[in-house]
Amino acid sequence: MNPYLPHLATIQEIIPETASQDVKTFRVVFTDPEIRRSFTYQPGQFAEVSLFGAGEAPISITSSPTQEGYLEFSVKRAGVVTTALHYRQVGDPVGIRGPYGNNFPYRDMEGQNIVFIGGGIGLAPLRSLITFVLDPANRSRYAGISIIYGARSPGDLVFKWELERWGERDDVDLQVTVDRGDDEWTGRVGFVPQILLDLAPRPDNTVTVTCGPPIMIKFVLQNLEKLGFTPAQIVTTLEMRMKCGIGKCGRCNIGSSYVCQDGPVYTYEQLRKMPAEY
Amino acid sequence: MPVTDALRETAAQLLAEGTVQVVLGWERGTLPLRTTPLPARTVEEAGRLVADATCDNNLTLYLTRLKEERVGLVARPCEARALVEYLREHRVTPGRVLAIGVPCTGMLSRRALEARLGGRLPEAGRLDGDQVVGTAGGAEERIALAEVLEPACRGCRLPDAAVYARVLGHPCPPAGDRHTLLQRSDNLAADARYAEFVEAAARCLRCYACRQACPLCYCAECFTDRSAPAWVGPSDDLSDTMLFHLTRAMHLAGRCVDCGACVRACPVGVDLSHLNLALGREAAQRFGYRPGLDPADRPLVATFRPDDPEEFIR
Amino acid sequence: MRRGEPAVARLLAENELDSILARVAERNALWVPAGDGEQSAFALYRPGLALRQEAGPTRRTAKEIFFPRTEILFTYGEDDGPPRLEAPPAEVLPAVVYGLRPCDARALTMLDPVFEDPGYPDGLWGGRRRGATLVGVGCTRPSRACFCTSVGGDPAGEEGLDVLVVPIPGHYLARAVTDRGEEWLQALDLPRAGPDHEAAAVRAAAAGAGLAVVDTEGLPAKLERMFGHAVWEQLHERCLGCAACTYLCPTCHCFDIVDEGGSRLRNWDSCMFPLFTLHASGHNPRLSGKERMRQRIMHKFSYYPQRQGRPACVGCGRCVEVCPVNLDLRSVLAQLKGVEA
Amino acid sequence: MSQTWEPKIVAFLCHWCSYAGADLAGISRLQYPANVRVIRVPCSGAVNPFYLLKALQRGADGVLVSGCHPGDCHYLAGNMVARRKFALLKKLLEHVGLEPDRVQFSWVSAAEGQKFADVIREVTESVRALGPARHLQKARRALCR
């Protein structure tokens, strides 16, 4: 068995997300119809995306298992592989192997309110779970759904078409904010952690799921504790430099926990017991 | 007074009176005939300092890691030459380092000793005057230190005496011309020289011990760590390994102080210091330049003379 | 091999070793320790090749046979063309490795759970491992840096071996450890050893004792509380940050994956390098030498034990020998053991 | 192979002089071998010796760096510093048996279209005489079967 061998897939659609186009969403479809059927995943998992000649990178699957036939990855242009991916066009081949890692504990969340707190590209992994719980087949299993999402500027907001759809639903409380507005921006202005304090979700029967830049996470965690949330009620997902994605290459560990296998999803309760090396 | 006693006394005094906060030296290591760097911060620690033919490492590289304001540096000519380069390249501020000159008899070559002991590592060993006493396979042997010296110690160059703040004995006089070591490769045909280079590259594991042990290889980000895109590939490809060693040698042209720390650091016995030596000879012969002697010198490849030879230019 | 029943000891004359190895090499790839000093390593046998036996362990480890410094994971064709994926054939590759030290073999058993993790078995490692017959030679004269007995090893240990050979005057006494070893030995058609030979072997094995002792009792549990300890500041001070220790360690297995010239390659990598954990964003969770050295020690003596129940160190002493600044792992462990947690 | 082989030469040309010299050669319809691939650089002093090694590694049979005549550097002395660096590089290549003639240097001003054509001809012929470069070239890997 060669666990490093990816499945071939084709880019079916590319959606520019941010105004500067430093984030794009890639919809890919496996070449082999058999893989298309057999490749199953859970919200929160990631895959290794290959650009042959450039390498591969671990990227969270931003689509939801409820969306069949394709996978979506929202990618910020940062390193060698993500830059190469940004130069690819519809119809170009990529490689996909996975899915890897654990997933959001969506079973345990049933019957509870969920507060999603995202910043910038950090909405990408959350979107998989948001889409999953909002799916007609699943929505009734969850209580109130709130989404607090922020970015540096209106141009940096990702998934604008999703935000619109979520905003139109009356079973979702969507709050979008930007650090700094522009001439056309009529929405909220302010940092995500502050908006969180202002909105003050109640901790009873509620779980929060957060992902964003480290500085945002730091203050979101502080503010959630102020609001009375226990560490077990706070779920987050981490990113680390990875190569193999399957617990062998030895670089993504935080203490004895391998983010590629034991993560990337951790509760704050787990995280607090781990060395602060991430 | 034996140099070790004088060193310990001087270091203790400098620390006690607060002239420096740390004295960078060596102490006995855990293996026979080995030492390990010791940043001595207390009078007690100063009592462990040693300076002899088993001090493998060039201490100067630790200067910029230390946080202390005033540092005493136990300096053989190798440390002193590297310090001259550090002063010249503004790596350290002139007043920060107090160099304590210690005499040097040349470094014991562990490799040469092992060969003399029938290919065995000594289980025990000590220096006894100008002799090395090593025990391997239960048998004790006495060997003259001069017979098992590091090649780099032939042709030692003495830096400007003004570099030392204290001198605890007279450094060894230069013994022979280091560049004569190049005679062997000079006499080989180009193909044979290339074959030797390939053989060394094939053995190199790219662990970068040579780079890390080198006081002058101090780039914040080495070109080998440029990964977007990668300047040199990380695999066992010979051309990448050759590119690494060639480029490292170019970066050290006119800067290498020929201390041999890179050679002693290599875990698999690769010695490519002759690349640096060849460039050093060219610098001396073509441009009249010798690194590590005078902090006031302008860097070799950051300057020029209008009449620098250009016979190779069309 | 039937449990509880000691395998028959066979006798291999010292002066026949070469002809026997030559016979083995006719049928299988045969790896043997060869070369001098720092250049010693396992090499493919060829007639007349001088074996490295008495002079101590090879500088380079036997892990390289199973986990080479660079290998192709698969090829994908031209960098710019349409990908045509082709993987190395997944097959069991028969080989014999003669002359491993017991610590070398034990190290392989520590790498097995990493590469052979049932979730994602690595067929490249597995194919070579399953095909290899490991014939170890017991240590009768440990090297000056050895400390195998301090980390659960034994100079005449059998773990991971198929056959253990013990040198006795004029001969080697060979005993199978596994069925595969028994089969291999039987094929050689060697004479049985007598009681005198067996007694000599016991004496020879005992001569391997008397190694440096490092007290690692309870260290893994203690280290779990020592991540933020001030001692790391002091411990890493002399460390140069090279990869000599990790590249020559028989249990270090970190690797990098890169694309190059139509192949996806796996290359050795080291936790001692800054690039190892550098994110594309520029963030680096292990920013300085302190974090990197801590990772190396913690991985071997805390993280791996938490996952696999024993330290990832066999006490071969290579890291002690190769460290350019003689930063001795044994002293590091003693210091960690000694300080208040 | 030997019948169809043509040397590939990568030329790093200074923007202020040799690149313009190449232009002039073109405008003047001067004939010179088509073996050269030009990379424009701000100054011969900006050419890192590593670039030359990398070009050889990645398939060039020869490399040329061409800058302004001494005294004419747009940045005052970039070419003079380059002269030192490349003298050292050539010595290093020679020392390790790496065919120093694969790395060549010239001074060509913006007015010297003819000299540029001559240099390219000479360099091409001297590299042709050396044959295909292999010493520093990256090896192709193949799957073991």
C-alpha cells in the first residue's frame, strides 16, 4: 500500500473570494467515478492537495459531506503549493489524498445551540460544518445557530454568496463585521472578539466553534471564558506545517498529539493541557 | 604557571570583579580527549575551564548567542581570527568582547588518532605534554601530538596582537605553509579532482554540521533554507550537494579563517575545507588579501582595486 | 518456532564466514557492515569486502536500508505536462542484513509502529521490512558511548532479530530467534554447537555488560511536567542546531516530501532545522534552538513513550559520538532526571 | 545526439550596457549564433555566483556574464566587485575539476554591437568544444524495477 499516492481530480470551478483574489475557492471532482463515490469525509477533516511539480499542502475541506460529487477547498495564496494552485485554471489536474484528521464533534452537538466564530480565511473549515448543520436533513437536530464572522476589510470577507444565503435564513443569526469599513460598507465595524462580547451568547446548552488568526483566537478564548463558557464548550481547529498528513513525518505534533491524526479539531479543554507550541 | 591554571584564575578574576559577565571557554567533555564549550558565569564554573589540544570548536560563533553585555572569550589564534572577522563585519561591537589569548599547540585530530589506534576509538585518553596517551582495545599507546595534528594547524596565521585584551602565553609560531596542502590536488588531473569532489558529495548527508560549526556561516537564513522556490533541493542528488558546498565556499571567500571546525564537526568524515583553502590562496595571491588578521581591512568581495587582474574577461 | 523450546545453536567457523556470506549473497541482496571510522555503513556485500566487526558499531545506521535518505514515493511525469502517476511496485523485497548490533535491530522495531501504523501502512517500508532476514551479532565489546542497558536494551538482545550470532574464540555461535531465522540457518547446513561453545557464548555475551549507566527510571512521566522548565534554556545553549545527531540516530525518522523532476520524493528531515516547522505564513511554532532541541528530547523520551509505551532510544551512542560539541545525550538525560520538575 | 547537439548558453547581461549592446547587434543585423538565452540583470555585480551554478545544474552548457567596461558602471563599481567574485568562482570551479570554461565573462558596452556578436560566437564555440555539460547537471531519477 502506498499511502502517499493521490487520486487524480480536475478543477471544475474557481471562485475568487477576496477583492485582492488572495483567496480562491476551488471545486474539484475526482477523475475516477468510483473514487467520487467512495471518498467520504466528515466536517472538519482535511486533505492533502497535490500540484504535481510544486508539491502538496494540507487544506481543510470547506465543502460539506451533504454536498455530493465534488470537494471544495478555499485557499489563501501563501506558500509554494498554494501559489501554484492559484495559477491553475478550470480543467487543470490536481491530486487529492485523504480525508485526514479528526472531525468536528457534530454528533455531540446535537440538541445544542452552536455559535460559530470565524475570522478571515478561518471561516473555510467552519463552513463545512455550517453547511452540514444547515442542511434540511440535519437542521432539526440542532437548536439555535449563530455565526459571527469578521475580516480586516469588506474586500477580505470570504464566501460572500454564502453569507448572503445564511443571512436570508430566519433560523440563522448571522453577524458580519470588519475591522475597518469602506465607503460602501453599511454593516458592523469592530473586532470579532469585541462583537462576541457585545452579542454575549449565553453559555447554557451551547457549544462554540472558532477558527481564525492566532491573535483573534487568543481574545475570543478570553472573552468566551468571560461569558461563562467552559473550555469543554469551545471547539477550535488548528493548522500546522504538515507533510505526510498520516502521522509519520514527525513535524506537526503539539506535545504527543499529532495534529494530522489526533487533530486538527481540539476542544479548548484539550488544548489547555497541551504544550503551547503551535 | 600552566595555562589552565592561569586561565581559570584570570576568568575567575574577570567574573568576580564584574569586568565580564561570562567567560566563553571549554571544559572537559564526556568522551576521552574531548572538550565541550562552557559559558562560565560564576567563579565556580571558571574553575572548570580548560584550553588544550582537544578544544575542537571555534567558540567565536557563540558570541552572538550570548545575551551578556560583556563577554570574555578564551581565544586561540582561530577564535581571534574569527573575532577579527566579527569586528570587521560588525557582528560584535568592539568593546563587548574581551579576548583572553591562550597559547595553542595545534589541535589533536581525532580522525588521525583513531587511525593510529588501529581504527578504534580510544576508551580512555589524555594529553601528557606534547604527547597523546590513548587506550584502545585495552592497549595504551603514546603518540607525539605533532604526528596527529589537524591539517588546519599547519600554517596557522596569527592575527593582529591588538585583538587580545589579555595574553596568557605565547601562541604557537606558524608551522609551515597551509597552502602546500593544495599541492596534492594541484597535481591531479581535472577529472581526478572532480571525481574526488563527487565522492565527497556522495558521502555528505547534508546535516549542515559544517555550516553550524562555522563561526563565519552566520546568515540569518542560509540559502539552503530558501524554500519558495528552493535554491537547492534537499534530496541526495549530487548536484544539489555540490551546489551547497560550492556556494558555501563562495560565501566564505575572503572570510574563512581556516580554523578547521567544519572538518572536525562532520559526522561522516567529509573534508571539503580545501575548497576554502583554494579560495584563500587565490585571495592571497591575486588580491594580496588574508582574512582574520586586521579588523580595519575592507571585505574582499565588497571592494576592488582598479588594477585587479582581468585576464579571464573577454 | 515452537514456544519455550530453545533453538538449536549452530557453529559457524570464523574463517568460513566469508564463503558463507558469499553463498548468501548469491541468492539475496546481502547487507553487511563495512568501512572504517566515520565512513562505516551498511553496504551491499561483494566478495572480498572487509566486514566491520570488532571496531564498533557502524557510523551510519541500518535504518538506511529500510528508510533511505531519499526515495521516490511515486512519479508523475513532466512538471508541466498531464500527470501520469506511477508508484514503485508494492512488493516484498527479499534481503539479508548480516552484522546488525542488537540495538540496531531494536531500533527498527521502534520504527515499525510509525511506518506500519494499521491506519496508513507504508508499503515502501513494509515491503523491505517483511522481506528482510536480520542476522545480528551480539556485542562483546561495547563502545565507549553505549548505554543500551539504560533504555531497556541488551548487548546480546534478540528483539527484532531473526538470528543472533555471538562471537566466541574461532567461531560464531548462531541461534535462531524466529521461524524465518531457523529456516535461514537450516539452509546454511551448519554443524551443531557443543556445550563448550554454548558456555563460551554465555561468557562472551556477559563481556558486553558494563556499559555506561544512565538512570531513565520514571523520566517519561517526569518530562510530561517539564515542557516549560527553565532547564531547557541551559541545555540547548551549546547545541549548534545541526542534524548530525538526528541523521545518524537509528530511531529518528522525520522526513520531508518534495516534488523534483517528475518525482515526488521523500527525504530525511530533522526537527533541528528551523525550516522543519515553518508555516507558509512565516509563523514558526519552534522558533529557536531551545524549542527544537526540546522537541528532539521530548519526542524520544516523552511523546513517543506516551504513544508506544517505551522511549524511542536504543542507547547506541551514535549521537554522543557525532555531536560536534560533545553535547552528550546521557548528560542531558541525567540533568533532566536531576532537576526539580 | 552529437549530430544535433547545440550548446545552450545562458547569458546574464547588464541592463545598462551589454543588453543594449545585444540590442545594437540585433538592430545592426549582425549574425551571431542562436545558442544564447538572455537574462537581463540590473548590473553584473548583481549576479550571484549561485545563479551561474544553478544554470549549469538545470541544463545550461555554458554561462556568460557580461557587464560594463571598468569605469562605466551605472552603479559606479558593481562590475569591479563582480570581477573579483567571478575570478574566485572560476578558480573554485577549476579547483574541483568543474570545467571553468563553462563560465565566461565579458565587458560589452552599449556601443559595441559587433563585440557582442563576436563574444557570443567565441563563447559558443568554446563551449561547443567542451561538449555537453554533465558535471553539475541534475540527474533524472527513475523508478527501480
